[in-house]
Amino acid sequence: MMDVKESEELSIEQTRAMLTYDGCGSFQQRVSQLQDLQACMKWRRVENENSDIWNIFCKLLSQQTIILAINSSYVDPLEQFDTQVKKIEECFRNVFSMPDIETLKRRQSNSDETDDIEQLYQTILTTFEDTLLILISKDLYKLQLLREMIIWMNKETRYLQERVMNIISRVLKYSSRKIKGCTSIDAPCMGQLAAELAILCSYQEIPIVIQASLAIYYLLSIVKYQNEELCGLLMMESGNYPSSVLFENDFTPSTFQRNNAVIAKYVGEYLPPHLLNDFVFGLLKKLCHPPPKTANQAATLLKLVLEDYGSKVTRAAKIVDYIHKKLNIESPHILKRALLRIVALLTRSFPQKVVFQLLDYMFPVDKSVLQMWQAVSSETDPSPIVLKTILIVLKGKPGEVEGSPSQKRFSLDDTNMMPVTAAQALCTLLPVPEYKKAAAQFFPELLIALILQLHYNSEMKLKKVEDQCFAQKALRLLLKSSGLQQVDCALQKKDCWHQFSNLIFHHYGVYIIAKTLSEYKFPQFPETLHYLYKLSLEGPRRTEDSVTTVIFLIELLNNFFKDPFPEEFLALFRTWVNDPNPTVSKLSLQKIATMSSVINKVSNVRDLIVCVLNSFPSKDKTVTIQAMNTLRRLLSEMDKVTYSTLCVQIAFSYFPLMDHAMPSIRAMAIRHFGELLKEMNQYTWMLKPIVLKALVPLILFLEDAEINVVKACKYTLNICAPYFKWSSLPVLQDEYYNFEVVVLSICNSLFNNYGNYITEIICSALVYLKNSRAYLRKGAVILVGYLAKLGTHLLFQDEIDIMLKAMEKVLSDEDPSVKRMADFTYMLFKEVSDEVMDNSLKQVFRRLCHLHHFKDMTLLYNYRGRERSDSCYELDEYKI
């Protein structure tokens, strides 16, 4: 291990080399002074009692060499800085753990040694300062070292705090001069450093206060210069050229001494948002850690800054999260109160960020979150924004992940529970007087959103807290805070809240709320109606949203308007009739049905009827049934002239339903078709082509297995009798009639009066040869057989060929009876084909057939008919 002499010589040589390399002329003089000092010390042979100071100096020179060498290397900047921080910390602890100069002087034996030790003492401090100046002259980013020095200084009170602060202020003074002419300044630590200096400006020892005030003065000068340079660049970009003379500082170092208000003013004014964020975070950490005096100082500065410059603190959510973590730790009451006051001040400036952060905590929320909501409620000015932000979340669905329908999920595990937390927050906010006033602005939105949350809570089987879910509690508070205490009491008596506990009765619960509000003539009706109307016009919504909106709107309209409703609301019902949600469709159809007594007063009757007809093909059978019932009620009261303009379109709409898979719908469609013919008997000329087209299904469905379908066919065929010039069909009066006799009777009557429609009727019958039901294929075979036999003299050869091709496909039918009849009919078509006359003569026959009477035929198939079941679907079971 080298002795002190070797260490001295090596250190000075290394220092000279590094300083010369860095090109700092002023530091060459320092090396010369060090050489002179070394020679003097060798000559004087420093006494043993000063060896500790000499060792500190030697170590400092050695560490300085390493630090400056690293500074000129190609090491990664981050690694370089981390290494330098460690080395500077070693130097700091080494240098500032020296005894003070007075102590050193007292232990010297004579005056010459006193001068030498004083020079050495100053040289050590200056060397440390020079090391910092070299680093910062290369990169202002390393001003971060000054903050680290304050942290080290605060940890150990034995350090020479005044000398530390003196060096820090001198380095900042140097930096404030160096930045002149710089176009950009990279010093991200300024906010954190300002926080440390601001605390020291109120230190108990005045020398430290003076140095801290000088330091923060130079720091703000740097920031101000940077701001002015930025403004100048922006002005030049816009075409304006700023003055080359910078504004003088409007503050002096002494203004910062133990004056928190001034510090808060200038820090808040000059620090840009990203640095002010760091300043606030730095003070926040000081607040949460001892000593108490420092915490009180930090709390005061935070309050002053956030009150006047809170809008510049952009990381409000992160600050709230930090406070939440600290509140969950056992802390003194005074600290918790200070933290909650910060939450309140942040709410004043950034209510949305604070609210979203609080709502994002996992449900069920802890006590700390509830305390923070209490703090939010203490700030009344931003109450409308707070409620509006909560309302945005409250409109969501708990457990739902937004995205495409395939990505949506619904569970309680690790999902979005923010809407439930939002309802819980309302329970804290709504009792506050100012929030009661703000809630009046959002009454309709809050009302509907909370009703939907009741449904979602039931759907998720969410556990209640204290036997009452937050949505229910918040809804009751909303009613009470809106002057609707009587409504709340009435809902209690009607056991309304119990309805929401069961998902099946949720719709009834919505109805009770709307009904009760209407009964008490709630003053918020206009706003609520307007909101529901607006909600109805918006884009796609969740299924439950649509149902709740429709139920609520219908009940309000029923209680405040007389039928018919204004056109604006009728337009909504016309839209809802064809809503993808079957419940919405049925509710709308039911409401339209209640307007039958005033149907003739509706301005756009045609549009209303058409929208009902458009719901006939619904995939939901209950919608189809409700649509037919609604249409029947409307038609029974409609003016005959208006009815006549729509009857053809309505009649055509019944055709697809006559072949519906559900027997009750088939029966209704056939019977309602007959009702239409009966009511429009004065317009037989208009409906005659439609009746002829309907004749085929009316005949074939006489073979239906369901007795209701058969009865409907009988009823409608008898109504059709006048169209075919028969008084009635006696064969249909018998319970056990012969199907083939009925077909023959109708065909005879048909050819005697409407033979010129033979082709159209045959074409309609051929379609049923492809039907999946065997009895319809069989009936179609029998019907076309008789039509072909009776119309032999009216058919063209190409028509017979088409009939033959159609019948060929039935020759291999899986039903033996159908196959047997198809074979017979196919041979019958062959015979008809052989008997075909000249085409020109057929044209004459077609023109004269309505005057000619043909002779009746005998039975061809000897088919009596299929056995039927008396069971049928009751329509009532499909009603809403």
C-alpha cells in the first residue's frame, strides 16, 4: 500500500492531467496552488494531529480523478451518472464530515500551522465545488446532484450544512450564468430541487435560510430564462421578433426567506407543469415523512401552490393514488387531514381526473377511498362536473368489457365494477347541500341510470352491503334531495324495491316508479320527458336500456297526454315496433293497440299500419301474434275509406303467415284475413284477385292437424263464397267432411265462374308440392289433379309440361300415400296432354269460359281426409 507521499504526488499529477484535458484554464491555477501547498506541507512536515484532514484531501483528489475520467468516457449516460452519484456521495461524506475550521485552528500548535490548515481546509471545499462545476458545465442534467446533496445533508446533521448550502447556491449561480445563450436546457430535476430548497427557506438556522434563499433565487432565474427563451422562439415562429434584452427578475433572494406565500407564488408562476408536478410530489413526500416541522412546512406550501396554481398540476390522478396508499398506512390524524385537504384542492382544479381515479379502485372500496370521497364533497364549486363525471361511469354496465359484441363478458372476476363504485360515491355526495342543487341539473339522467343499475345488480346477484345495494340507496337519496320524499314513501308502501331484488319483476318495478312519479305530478316531468325522448333517438343501446326507456316513456305519456300522442312520440313507437329487442317491439305494439279508439285522429295512419305490418315476419313468434292483435284492433275502429286504401296491402301481408310453422299464427292469419274480407265486402272488385290467390292455402290447410286452423279455414272460405258466386259450402258445415268432396265442389264452382284464372291457381298449388308437410303435398296433388281434369280445354301444352315436371319430383315422395296419389295425377296429366286441342281454339274458350257452364265431375282419388287433433296452441300464452 502506497504511503502518504506517493499518494500526494500521484493525486496531483492525475488531477493536473484531467483538468488540462477538460480545458478549464481557471482550474490550472488550482493545480499550481496545490503543488505549492504540497511543497509547503513536505517542508513543514504536517503534525500527526492533522493527518485526518490530509487523508480527506488525498481521498478527494483520488475520487475527483475517477469522477472526471468517467465524465469524459463513452459510458452509457445513465450508467455514467449513477456511478458519479455514488462517487460524489463518497466525496460528500468524506468532505463534510470534517470538523469545522475553528476546531481545527484550536488544535494547531502555532500560527503558521493555523494558516496552513486553514488553506488546506478551504482547498478541500473548493476542490469539491470545482468538481461539481466541471460536471455541470458539461451537462445541466447533473444539477440533480444538488438535490442528492440536500438529501444526504438532511440525513446527517453533523455535516457542515451551511457550507453545503453555500456550495449549492454558488453552483446554481454559476449555472444561471452559463445558460445565457443556450437554446435548450435539459434540467428535469429543477422541480424536485425547488421542493428541497423551499423547505430549507424556513429552516431554524438563519445562515442556511440565507443560502437556501440564494439557491432558489438562482434556480427560478434559470427557469424564468428558459421560459422567456421558449416564448421568444414561439414568437419568432409566428413572425414576431422579441426584444434581445431579457426582463429583469421581479424578486430578490431576501424575498424568499421564511416567506411561504412568496415561494408558492413564484414557484407556481414560473415552473412549467412538468416541473411543478415534481415540485408537488417532492413536497408530498416531505409531508408523509418526519420530522413534523418539515411536514408542516410541506403542507403549508402544498396548500398555497394548489390553491392558486392547481390547474398546472397535471398529474392529479397519480397524486391521488399516492395519497390513497399513504392513507392505508397507520398515520397521525393531522397527516391524514392534510392529505385529504390536498385531494379536495385537486378536485377543485381537476375534478374529472380525481373522480375517475377514485372510481377505479377495486370494489368493495376501502375506508380510505370513502374518506377521499368525503374530501371531494367538501369542494362544492366543481360539484356539477363531479356529478357529470360520475354519471358517465354510472351509465355503464358492471362486469362488461367494452368492445365488439364477441369480446363482451359478464362476470364479477377482475372486471369493471366502476358503475357500482359510482353509485356508492353518490351515497356520499347527494346528502351534501351543494350537491343536492347540482343533482337537480342531472335528475333525469341519474334517475334512469340508477334504475338500470338496480337491474344490473340483480342480474349479477351482487351482494348487498348492510342489506341495501348502493344503487337503491342512491336512488332514494336522489328522490329525497329532489323534493320527492312523498314519492319515496309511496314506493316503500308499494314494496317497489322488492321488485328489483328479483330479475323477473324488474320491469314491473320500473313501471311502479314511473307510475308513482306521475301520480305525484313530479316537477321534473318536462326534463325527464325530454331526456327520454333524446335517449330514444340515440344509437344502439343495450337491451335493458331500451326496455326501461320504453316502459318509463309509455307510462309518462299515459299519465300526462291523451291519445293520440304528439307526432314526435308516435314516430318513436313506429321505430320501436321493429326494434331487434322483442320486448321493446311488443311494448310498442301494445301501446299502439290502445290508440284504436282514436285511430282516425292520427295524422299518418298509413305509416302506423305499415310499421305494424312490417313486424309480421318477426323471428319472435310473440311479436307476430301481438302485431296481428294490434292490427285487428286498429282495423276494427278505422274509417272505411281509409281502410279501403290499405286493405290490399294488409291482405297480402297475411299470406306468408298462413304457412307459418306455428299453428296458432296460421289460424290467426287465416281468420284475420277472413275478417278483412268481411269488413271490406263493399270492395269485392278490389279484393277479388287476392281472394283467388288465397284460395289455395285456404283449401289445403283444411287438412291441418290443428282444429283451430281448420276452423279458421272454414270460417274464411264461407266468407269467400260471394266472391265465387256460391252461397256457402254445405260440405264444410259437417264436422267430419270429405276433403276431396270439398276440393271438387270448389273447383266446379270455380270453373263455372272464374275459369280464366285457372293458370294462376294451378301455379299457386304447384308451390306446395315442395312443402315439408306431407298433408300439404297430398292436398296440392289432389287440387292440381282436379284443376287439370276440369281445365283440360283451357290449358296450353307448355303449361301441361310444367305441371308434369313438377309432379315428377313428387313421384319419389317419402310418404307412400303422397307417392300413390302423385302417380295417379301424373298419369292424369299425360291423358290431359294427349287431349290438348289447337291453341287458337283455346284462346276462344278462355274468352268465353265465364259464360259457359261445365258439367260436374265424380271423385278421382277416393280420399276422405286425415284425422285431426283437437289440441291447439292457445294464443293467450304468447301474450306479453
